[in-house]
Amino acid sequence: MSKPSSKSNKYSRRKRFHKKGAFASARPAQRLPAEQPSLFGDPGNHPGIISRPEHCVSRKDIDREALKVLYCLKDNGYIAYLVGGSVRDLLLGRRPKDFDIGTNARPEDLKKLFRHSRIIGRRFRLVHVYFRGGKIIEVSTFRCRSDHDDREVASEGIGDTHIFGSPQEDAFRRDLTINGLFYNIADFSIIDYVGGMADLKQGIIRFIGNDPEHRCLKDPVRMMRAVRHAARTGFTIETNTWESLLRHSDKLRLCAISRVRDEWLKDLRSGYSRPWAELMLKSGLFASVFSGFVSALEGKDKGLVRKLLFGLLGHLDRMVNDGVEVSEAIMLALFAYPRLCVTPEWKALDVDRLKWPTHEVRSMLGKILSPYDFRRSVRDMAAQILASQWNISICLARGKWPKRVWNKATFRESIMFYDLVQEVLGRPVIGSDPHLRPGPKPLKKSRRRKRRPQPTKRLISESEEIHV
């Protein structure tokens, strides 16, 4: 009896290893049929389906890790859609920042399906799938249009049917029509329940549904997202949606402070902060989010405040789009300075000697950005950058850069900040590292050389004779 070859045993072992890999199936499941309409239970309520030849989304533009997750879900019998802003950006020809996936698999099933994954979230459970290099793909289960969350289900014993739903219900839960599009990996089509494709072609920002006021009242943060996407895409906000923003802009004060802070910080980092600020001011949302700016925008110096605000945000956008790494402290300093520079407390810091009023500036910064909180290191760095502006002016006037000025950790950021402000005001800039440039040498004082005193000779009288 002949023994099996070692080569065949090697390949059989490799095959068994792949069955136990990171994407192994949790349980056998039936594959979905290839025809897209079979995914929907109500034959009279099909969504708009845009086939592959009619749209520009290609798999080569999707991250390899996202494709792995999509195909793993599809091969194990689950619905797998690319959802949210990634589909919108791909249709606009942009590179998505991240790729989110929607499926009918429950979080527990996803945890079993992907070995390197983790269930996160308290109110709404999501699954993060981890890959090498720190790449994370977020996978969420389709949710129904219900006010219950996962915590209520766990505490009150409500069934999963009250929180999880169909793709159609999940689409109508989203905020904007352009964010309610799905990309189906099964047949590479775009699924449109909410009319997002038509709004993309026409350049319109619109809330999903026929009652935009209900959308604003249910989650006021959606108003900030409407302004954000209008600023980033250059689209026009639809009339009913815009009127809802004007009527309910003050409702943003009812939202969690940390949530609102994260939203506007995201807008400052986006590279479109100037058009975002302009739309926020026009819609009335700016006054609701930044109450510390209201008095300056309505006072006698409102022209200077607006000029500095839009000018500095325009420079911030240029740096972000050029790939310059901008710290959170620099962003906060650029954003707060237009309001800070017109306060009497700031003008009182103008003295003719070197000093760093960091404590006073930190206090003023906290009042302007109230009620939002930031890490202590970020607040201190922003306060040091702003407090150094007076010292830079003094050093320029004197023509000297003492070591205690340029030896500060925030000196380079302070010089960059000073130049940005001067450029907005139309004044000359000083450039980087001014302390390293050879300045005019001071004239030496001519010192008169003192004559060395001659030793005095003693005169000996005739009476004084030296007898040897």
C-alpha cells in the first residue's frame, strides 16, 4: 500500500488553516440569490437601483480591508452594503476618509464571524473589525425606525425586532438624502431609497422625508451636518431644509455639549472651515454654538472680527489641504483670536516689557469657548501661543531676540500664528526663525586709551648725601 505524498499533505493542511482563519463562518448560511429585487419583502416598494454601467463607483477605489469584510459577509449569506458618506464621496469622485458597512448580521454574529473584532457602543452597538497597520472597518446592523436603543433592550427585555430592521428602515433613519445611498457588493449596484442620486446630480442638500422640522427637533445636530455637507460640496440647501434651520437653530443648545464640540472640531479640521463658518452665521447656528462670539459680531468692531475670522480660517483651510499638520491648539488659537483681540482685557496686556500673561489669556480663552472643554495640554499650549504675541511685537521693535523668548517650546507656532494674523491685516510678515538672522551690529564706543602713569623720581638735596 503506497503512502500519500508529502506534497498532498502539505496542501491539505494549508486548506484546513484557511477554514479556521480570521474570516471563518460562524454557522452555515444560505447564499442570497443574485437578483437584487429578491432582497426586498414588499414587491411594490422597491428602491431605485442604479446598475454598474450607470454609476462611477469601482471596487478599485474601495479599501482592500473594506472589500474583505464585504465579501466575507456576502459569502456567508448576509446582506453587505457600503453605506453612508463613503458612497457619497465615491460618487463625487473623492477619496473617502473611512468606509462603513451595513449588514443584516447581528453584532454577536459579526463577533463570531471576524476573529479580530470588537463590539463597541452602549446606545447603539457597532462592531469594529481590526486589520494590520491600525486599519479599522466599522460594521453596523440595519436598524429600524424606533426610539429604543440597545440599553433599553437589555434593561427592559425588549426583543431585537424593536431595534434592528431592514435596509429600507435603516436608510430612512439617516439625516440627508445624499448620505442614504447604499452600494451592494453582490451586483455592484447603487441602492437609493431616499432620492439621494437625484439630489447629488442637482447639487441639493435635503433632509430625508417630508417633514424637515421633525428631523431638526428629533436630533438638532443634523442641522450642523447639513451645513457641513453644503460647505464641503458647494451644494445648495433645499428651501424647506433651510427654513427649518432658521426656525430651530436655538435647539442646538439642548444637545450634549461634548457632542456639539466634536462636531465643530471636525469642521475646523475639514479643510472647508471658512465656507462652514459663513453658512453657520447665515443660518443662525453660529450664535447658538458659540455664544461667546455674539457680542463681538454685533459690536462696533464687527468688521474687524469678521475679517480676522474668515481670513484666519481661510489660512487654516489652505494648510490642511496642503497636508500641513495643524495641532488642535493652533486651531483653537486661530478660531478664538478674532474675538479675543477686541476685548478690553486683551488690550490691557499691552506693556513695554517682556512677560507671558498665560494665566490671564487662558481665563479669557475659557470664556470665549465656553461651555466646551478641552484637554489641559491643548488649552495651555493655545494660551502660550496667544500670550507670546505681545513679546514678538516687543522683540521686533527692539531688534533683539532674547534667549528666553526663542527658547520657548511654542516659539515656532507663535511666529507662524503672528505671520498669519499680519497677512490677514495686510501687514509685512517676519518669516520663520527670525532670531537666527544676522541683525545690524551695534556700533562700538571708541574708548580713549589712558596713558600709563610715569613713576615719579625723588629729588635728593645736597644735604642728603649717601655715604657708602
